[in-house]
Amino acid sequence: LVLSIDTKLKEFVGNTDDRLKTAEEAISENQTNLKYKLEETKQNKEDMIKLSADFMTTNDNITALVTKSDETWLAVENTIENHKESIKEIRTLVDLNSDKIRESEDTMLKKLDNNKMKTEERMNLLGIQTNKISENMENTKKTAEDNNTTLKNLTAEIRKHSDIFETID
């Protein structure tokens, strides 16, 4: 009986040792996995900080572009207003000179030609400025679209990392 109990006790101790060894290996493996996951989480956190900084930089760039766009529109409006004033001045000159035009046909033709040339020059300048403004607006639009694409890519990247954090939890 003692021999039987001793055999069973040795068998029990052997099984217990095997179980403890298996449990220790599982704990060690889990600790290694936990350490890896913590390092991975730390790296993901650093990546998120970098993405956040990139997002803030892009946001600042967009704000600057909006400001430049507003300034451009203000400059366009001021230019148009100045041209309206110039046109008003030209009209005033034409009206004042109309009485003199009646007196002398030659004088009238000379002054009309002079005013016509000034108006054409100003219209040419206005056309040139309008073309430049149009080009600037197209460039601004393209830059805004590029920034929008970059923001979408950054947002997708942030969501990707966020999903990784959610799967860790």
C-alpha cells in the first residue's frame, strides 16, 4: 500500500512539475508577447504624435493659403475699384470736353483718340492682371486639392493606427 501511494505520489509530483513547467513557459511567453506589444504600442504612439504634428503643419499651411486667397481677392477688389474710379474720371473728362468738342472737331478727335488709348492700355493692364489672378487662383486651388488629398491620407493613416490600438485593447 505504501508503495502504491509512493508511486502515485511520484506520478502526481511529476505531473505537477510538468504542469508548472508548462505554466512557467506560458507565463514567460506571455511576458515576452506583452513586452513586444508594449514596444509596439510605444512606437504607434510616437507615430501618432508625428502624424498629429504633420496634420497641424498641414492645417497651418491650409490656413496660410486661405489667408493668401483672401488677400488676393481683396487685391482684386481694390484693383477693380481703382479701375472703376479711373473709368469715372475718364467719363468726367469726356463730359467736360463734350462742350469743347462742339467747338472744334479736330480737338475732339485728338482728345477722343487720347482717351481711347488710355482706356485700351488700362484694359490691357486689367486683362493682364486678370490673367495673373486667374493663374494664381488655379495654383491655389491645385495646392488646396493636394493638401486635401494629404489630409485624407493622414486621416486614413490615423484611423489605421487607431484601429490597431482598439485591437490591442
